[in-house]
Amino acid sequence: MTKLVTGTVLAAGLVLGGAIVPSTAQASACGFYVAPRTGWAYYRHCIQGVYTRVRVKVETRRGPGSYICVKPGTVGLGPSSVVKFAYYTGKLC
């Protein structure tokens, strides 16, 4: 279900990911998930009442992966064939 991401694909996913809209059930989940129909990997940062950007580690199959800052809401990370997993590091941006 989860796959990894290279820096180039991650950058493309961050740019193109916003155009793909996950289903209501997927959009309500917090954290990492993969849309079953599209195979696209997402990270949803859930927060209420405050605008906080968090640091997320995106794990890839090739190389060490990368860190990104995520604002509240959902960000597309790239195809699940490249993105293995993403998680909150406990730090703010």
C-alpha cells in the first residue's frame, strides 16, 4: 500500500498533488494515506483553531527521503509507487 519517493517526484507531487482531490473518507483521515483509485500518496495535517506548519519526513525507496513543511490541510506527495511513507517529526517549521 505504501511506496517511496525521490526528490524530483516529491517536488512534482507537491506541485501536481493539489489538483487531485481525495474522497471524503480519505480527506477526514489525519497523517499519511494512499488514495486507492488513483494510487496517489497524501499527507493530511489536521489542526483546529490555529494555523501551524509542521515538519514531515517523506520516506522514499531510493535515497534518504526528504523533509517538507506542511500547512493545515492535505498535500499530495507523489505516486505511491515512489512514496513509501510520511510522518510528523514532532517539529514545527
